[in-house]
Amino acid sequence: MFNFVVKGTAFSSVDPKNVNTFENCLFCISETGVIGKIIAPESEEYDQIIEEYSAKNKFQELAPDQYILPGFIDLHIHAPQWAQAGTALDLPLYDWLNTYTFPLEAKFADGDFAETVYSDLVTKLIKNGTTTALYFATVHREASRRLAEICSEKGQRGLVGKVVMDDLEQNPAYYRDATTAVALEETELFIQEVLELNKKTPQGVYPVVTPRFIPSCTDDSLKGLGALAAKYDVHIQSHCSESDWAHTFVQERFGKNDAFALNDFGLMTEKSVMAHCGFLSDEDMKLFAEKGTAVAHCPISNAYFGNAVTPVAKLLHEHQVEVGLGSDISGGFSPSLFDNIRQAVMSSRMLEDGVDKSCCSEKRGVSGSSITLNEAFYLATAGGGESLSLPIGKIAVDYAWDIQIIDSKELPIFSEEEPLMTIFQKILYLSRPKNIDEVWIQGRKVHDKNKKELEV
């Protein structure tokens, strides 16, 4: 009936504010890598299932100090920038892009270089518990396709975009699409290639229409990309109202904010994920909610380049906008969503309290802006799944068995009576990659801390 059964204690978001605990439950996984049934210890069939699947050698019982979390869903990664992670984060965004980032991304015309960087990145992300990743690649179709192939081969669920940058004035001559027509032709071919690759990828790989951001694209390419997304019914990603510079650029060009400009080109849909969004107006947020477009919140990157703290609490609770979490490698230095969970809470507290000590406390911050650890966990898991419209990010029946098994032995837990939710908090605040024993995606083990290589 099931492919295998796991006994253990798990944590999973119910909604943005609440986390469910599954203490010593049985997780019954189907042949397709989906959770078919969750059986609690008090169930009549509990002992029977253990006996049956133990006899078949298809039963795994976790140790008392191991816990299950859903795999993390990273909604915003610049895959080529892994090669410059931790570099020049003290520069303004415009200078950082032109001095470091664009010269690096241009190197991905070299297929061997792309292979080396992308293979290392996907492996590193899996070891950090990231089971699904939404990637910006580069303008190079072949290298971008290779990133999708690497995700397929290593077992990660990848959503990959060949970046479009066709504006001759706004992009450097050494790194851009040759023409608008070429950009659109290459994007369509890339979509077709990845859709074909998806047919033999159990966990799924998906093509993503990817205008880098409005400043890098012509009106014709933005219009053409919107048409391609509609034609193939694929995901869309871009940057939206990220910084003072980018936000002002769009207002001067179109006389409106990014969200409405993107919507004019058919780029705000239920399958769209827009990164950063630190300068959204209330009208922008209402448009996000109406269109079903999600926000990728990148708290570490925003601290360096965003010029603002994204109002996550307002997006989630006042406007019911879908929100997930992104590392934004390499604007964010860390490949770990554990680090971004922590920063999401810290940034929200700074928005709530304000930072200018010379201003009175009543006016210093933005009331109602702080989020809880539960909410930050939701962003990294269930919120990401909802943002992508995929059955991932939760420990629940009919959801993919995308999980990470956490070893808590080195965490400061000194009592067997420690409440489970206290252990949960310690896991989120203190875990490092070394604490991740195993990672599973779509019912297949893709990382085992105690084994160097796994066949996926």
C-alpha cells in the first residue's frame, strides 16, 4: 500500500501563525513520493503498520533526538552569483551590479564554468535543507538549461529562468541579449526544453519567464514575455520595487509603480513571484492580492540593498498576499533559509521599533510590523509552497515528502520534559547544516550526512 513508513516527531505550519506538532506519528509515503497517510500513536492500526513495514524492511524509526521539518522553499536565488557570495555587500546596488555581478554573470557563456558553479550550488542548497528553489540563471540559454538538468539529476525541485536583459542602453554591451527578438526566441526554446525535461523528473523542474527587472528590459520584451507566460502557462519571476534607485527608475519611465507596470505587460499572475517589494503602496498590495501574485521576502539581502524593510505582516494579514522566503544569493550571503528565518524576525522587529533613537518611540517605528518565529517558519515552508501553487511545504496528506531530519543532540536541550514547541524554537534559531542528518525530496533521499554520495 505504501512505499515506506517513517516514525518520528514533526513540525509543520497550519497557517501563518500556528504550527502543528506530530509526536511519534507514522508517515506513510506512496510510490510517487507523496504523504499518503499520517497515523497517530492512539490509532488502532499504529502497531500493525509498524509490524507490517518492519517485516518488509520499509520502516524507519527516528531517534528520540531527531525531528522532522518540511524542506525549505527558496523563492529567490541568483544561481550564477553563488560564485561571488560574500563579496562587496557594502556597495550600493547599482555599483555592485555593474562592478561585480554583471561581469561574473557574463562568464556563464562558458559551459564548463557554469557546470562547476551550478553543481556546487545545488548540492550546497540541498545540504542546507532547501528542497525547492526558484532560480534566476543568466541570459545564456544553454547554461540555464544545464542548471535545470543539474536540479533534475541531483533530485532538487528546481524552477529555472533564463534571464532577459535586452535594453541596449541599460545593460553593458558585454552582457545582454543581442536583440529583443533573440531574447524572446531563446526564452521560448528554453521553456520548451525544460518542459520536456520535466517529463522525466519525478520531483519536477519548471521553466520560469524571467525579465531581470524593468530597468533591464524594453517594453517589447516585457510584452513578449507576458505573452509567452500565458501561451505556456508557466511561472514568472522578477524584481519589484526593490530599492530607491530601481523603484524611482520605474516611476520616471512609466509614471506608475513596478506592480502596475508589470501588470500592464501580463506579468502579474497566480504563477508570478516578485522579489523584495520593499516599496509597495497599499494599491500595489491590493493588486498583488487580486492577481494572486506572491512576494519573495529576502530579509538578509534587503538589509544590504533593499533600502527598506518589506512589510511582511501587512502583506500577510491586512492584504492576504502570498509571501515566501528567499535567500537572494548573492545579495544575501547565506544559502541557508535558517539564517533568513532568523533575519526575517529581526528585520520585522526593527521595522516595528524603528532605528532612529532621536525620534520619540511613538513615531520611531511602524506599529504592527513584527512577525513571530512561527510566521517566519511559515514563509520558508508552507508560504513558499502556496506562492508556487504546488503541493509542497507542509507535512500533510497529499503533499510531497520533502523533508529534512534535524539532529538536536548538540542543541541546548537538557530535559526530557522540554516542551516540543520550545525544542522547535531552538531548532530554528540554532541549527546549522551539520545538524541536518538527511534530506528527502519527493520521497527520495537526496542527502545523508553520513554518506558522501547518494544515487538519486
